[in-house]
Amino acid sequence: MKIAVIGAGYVGLVTGVSLAEIGHRVTCIDVDHEKVAMMTKGYSPIYEPDLEVMMKRNLHYGRLDFTTSHQKAFEGVDVIYLAVGTPQLPDGTADLQYIDQAARTIGTSLQKGCIVVTKSTVPVGTNIRIKALIEEKSMNKIKIDIVSNPEFLREGSAVYDTFHGDRIVIGAENQEAAAVLERVNQPFNIPIYHTDLNSAEMIKYASNAFLATKISFINEISAICEKVGANVDDVALGMGKDRRIGEHFLKAGIGYGGSCFPKDTNALVQLAGNNQHDFKLLQSVIEVNHSQQTKLIEKTREAVGDLQGKRVALLGLAFKPNTDDMREAASIPIAHALKEQGANIVAYDPIAIQNAKQHLPQGICYEESLINALTGAEVALILTEWKEIKTLDLSHYIKWMASPIIIDGRNCYPLNVVEKYPIHYFSIGRPTVNRRSVSVSVN
Ligand code: UDX
Ligand code: UDX
């Protein structure tokens, strides 16, 4: 089918390239001229494993192209996907200005009816609004069908998740539209779950809110584990063996960031409030997450006392590994808190440094080499569990740091390994290890 995707960001670009990969003719539209020029040459503006090679392949076979012109992209189109950003407003509600802008553009540009698919995360009831806006703006009174097809892509594995998802949710107002979307997605060979528009929109918010709840729950358990001398990683493993609980999203750490969990949990609390329901549980999930992010500062002060003038290495800046995305990353509040307390910060990240510079305070020294970041540091805080950090031999902390003190926000190392080194090691929900008196030959 001929498909247009409006918005070539983390979600729209992966969606467009993947639809081309399964045989559709896809045009991705974006307002950002620089991005469009870059993608036309086969370069991805975002870091997503496997994306760029798939882009190049489909550009080569003529199944994919990029443009800033909606008119050109809509000629003879069968399906239009909406994947523009829906960031959160200061009051926590979703900012739908880009969705509305795209809907008006569809209304004024479309020559014949087609199916419009909302891929972006939007509050319940938005799809109906989009359809009305498009038909209101259409000069030649076209009729469109609207379908809600929320995404469940994790950044850093978005291409993998597109081809290996557990389900594709299709919310439609009639069988014909649902059948077309079933045909579009059939080559993914993933179970398709059909429902109505409002339920499909709610599935997205409820799924993200539940995953965020699991994370805040295990982070609360980690706080209790620290007090009673339990190991939260072992607790999570023991819990997760119960299929009703499931092993995923029970990793204690400094909390969740990213462009979705923070935005979608706030939006759902607002949506509930707008419908006279006080969503207390989800409000607690959000509060727990905020306090979790700055817990590392308390541990750092416990370890090294006053931070004034201390050289602090921040290891990992992106909100999670395998992405360059800094949106709501825990490193942002932590770096600001350290700076306010006079720390002298050196920051390492293998991919996200360029983006990090837009979010972190001035006066931070950035290092693309982990060893350079560690050199001379009096304490190291691990904020993102990059493979480069998880696989680093612990002897490097002793060899290069002024004092081998690690505050691990992502529990990168097993305690039975740490105990073999003269290191002072703090982590989340696990006993502290202080073996600095132990002598070990460090070559
Ligand atoms: C977005 C939403 O934020 C998320 O809630 C939803 O689940 C999926 O879509 P993301 O892809 O991360 O996620 O958004 P972003 O990275 O901001 O990309 C949006 C793209 O749309 C940008 O490339 C932007 O240039 C483009 N855009 C924005 C348009 O093409 N037209 C507009 O009017 C506005
Ligand atoms: C999430 C959802 O997983 C995805 O389905 C949705 O479409 C978009 O939002 P994403 O935010 O890209 O995806 O990444 P994810 O892997 O879910 O991690 C989100 C945050 O939670 C990260 O900051 C990560 O560090 C944190 N996290 C995740 C934990 O702290 N513990 C965990 O066990 C899992």
C-alpha cells in the first residue's frame, strides 16, 4: 500500500522504515528540513540499532523516501500515520498542537478519502477529535476513517520491538478500516488485537502507567531492602519467577526517564482528574520516581561528605543504554544537584554527549573515554548501565581514580565480584561493600 508518515522522530521514522521493509511504499514527512535532507541521504538523525541499514536498503529499493511536502506525499495515499510529538505541557497534560496542526494539514491537502492512523500517544477521545478536525478543514468534503494504533517501542530496541512485539493494537470505528490495518500489518506476523478507539488509546496509557508502577514498586522495595539487609536484585528474581508478576521491569535503580513514562503517567493523572477520578496510586508512582532519582546524591554525600571542589565522574548520561535520548534522563537532576553543591563534574557517555550538552549545567567536562573520565575522580556515579560500563574490569576504578568509591545507580556489578576488590561500593537496594583495606595486586 501507499503510506505516508507525518513526523519522522523516534517513533515515526522507525514506523515508516519498518513498513517499507515489509513491502509498503512509504513517504516520511517532517517539518525539519535538515532532518529530511539527512534521511534522504540514508543517514538516521537518531541512534537506533539496525535502523540506518534498513533505511539504506529501502531507499535503494525505492520503497522509501522523505519529504517536507505533505501535498506530494498524499498523492494516491491509502494510509496516513500520525507520529508527531505529543510532549507534556507544564500542567502535565499532553500538548496536542502538533497533532492538530497535522490534522489541519491533512484536511486541506487530501484530495480523496483515506485511513488516518494515530501512532502518537494521545489522551482518550483524541482520535474522534482528529477525525472531526480533518473533515471540518476539508474543502472537498472528503470522508476519512480514523484508527488508533499505539506504539509499544522501547528506545534502543525500537526496530527489534517493531518486528517482535507481543501484540499490535488496532482501535477502529468500523470493520472496514480495521480490516485495512490488519492487511497493512499482516507481514509483521504479530497477533493483532482489535478494539474500539477509546479502549485502544487507554491501552497505551494504562500499559505505560503499569510498567512505571512496576519500576516504582521495586524501587520502594529496594529502600526497605537496604534497611533490612536484603538484596533487591535477588528479591526481584524471586518475585519474577511467578508468571503473574513477570521478571521484566523489576530492575531497581535511580528510576525511569525517557520521553514516554514521565509524560504518559502525568497525562493519565490529568485525564483521570479531568474525569473526577483522583488517581492516587499513579501519583505515588510519580513521586517515588522523583525521589529515587536524587537518592544517589544522599549516598554520595554519605560516601565522601561535602562535595565542594570534589571531582565527581558521572558514568552514563542517556536515560537508558543504546540511545542518545536525554529526555527526562536521571542524569539531568543529578548533575544539577551536584553542581549546586560545588562538585567538579566530568561526564562520560558513549553516544549521548552531544544531546547531553543541551540539558546539563555549564562547566561540565565531557569525556568519550571511560578511563579519562575516571582518572583522578574522587567518586564515580553510575547513571546508565551502558555495556562499556558493565564490562569494565573493576581494577580500572582502583588504577585510575584518586579514591575507588562507586555509587552505582543501576546495580551494574554483582556483589560477589565487587567484594574481591579494595573498593567502597554503594548500590541500590543492596548491602554496601567496603573492602578498601583489602590488598589486591593491581597490574
Ligand atoms: C512521539 C510522541 O512524543 C510520543 O508520545 C508518541 O508515542 C510517538 O510520537 P517521538 O517520535 O519521540 O514520540 O517524538 P519526536 O522525537 O519529538 O518526533 C516528532 C517528529 O515530528 C520530529 O521529527 C518533528 O520534527 C516532527 N514534527 C513535529 C512534524 O513533522 N510536524 C509537526 O507539526 C511537529
Ligand atoms: C517505554 C515503554 O517500554 C514502551 O513500551 C513505550 O512505547 C515507550 O516507553 P522507553 O521509555 O523507550 O519505552 O524505554 P524503557 O526500556 O521502557 O525504559 C524506560 C525507563 O525505565 C528507563 O529510564 C529505564 O532506565 C527505566 N527502567 C526500565 C527501570 O528503571 N527499570 C526497569 O526494570 C526497566
